[in-house]
Amino acid sequence: MKNLIVDGKGKASGGTYAEVRIDGVCTIDGNLNCVVIEVDGTLIVNGSITCDIIMVDGTLTVNGEISCGSIEIDGTCTITGDLNSDMIIVDGSIIIDGDLVCNIMEVDGSFVIGGRASGTIKKV
């Protein structure tokens, strides 16, 4: 499986990747399926994400939905659709316009949920 690594500025189509690592600025047009996403810069996804692990130290904007095993946000994350995840850790900020479905969400930063929330949310 191929990797998508951007260290600078780039644009890519959606698709299936093992690792997506963004250290600069990148826009992905289309749905994204991968094992791990690491964002240290800015990533805009115009589509939905299915992923095992997402780590955001920069800015992630998803114009679609996210379904993942775990997501850790030390930066900012904005999702126009739903977020479905087993484990969510927020030390930065997250805005979810849709519904949130999770097992556990630990928040030491800020969060806004526009839809319904189900799961255990702990403010640390």
C-alpha cells in the first residue's frame, strides 16, 4: 500500500493509503481510506475519512464524516459531518457539525457538537 507524504504544499486525490503524513499544506479531494493520518500542518479533506489512527498537531478540516479507531487532537479539527470513533482525546479544539458517536472522549481543550452525542465524555 502506498503512502501520501506532503512536506510543503500539495494537492491529492482521495484513495487508499497506508500512511498520510502532512507537514505542510495539503488538500485531498475525495474519500480517504488509510491506516494512520498525522497532521503537523494543515490538511483539508473534501470527502469522508475511514482510518485506524488520526493524530492532529496542526489543523484538520473534513468536509464529510470521520470513522476511526482513535483520534488525538492537540491542534484544531473541524468536521462538517459525523464523527464515529472508539477513543477521542482532545487537548486542542474540535468542532463537529454532525453527530458524535464514541466509546470514550477525554477533553482537556474545547469542543462543540452540533448534533447528538452518545458515549462517555470526560472533561479533564
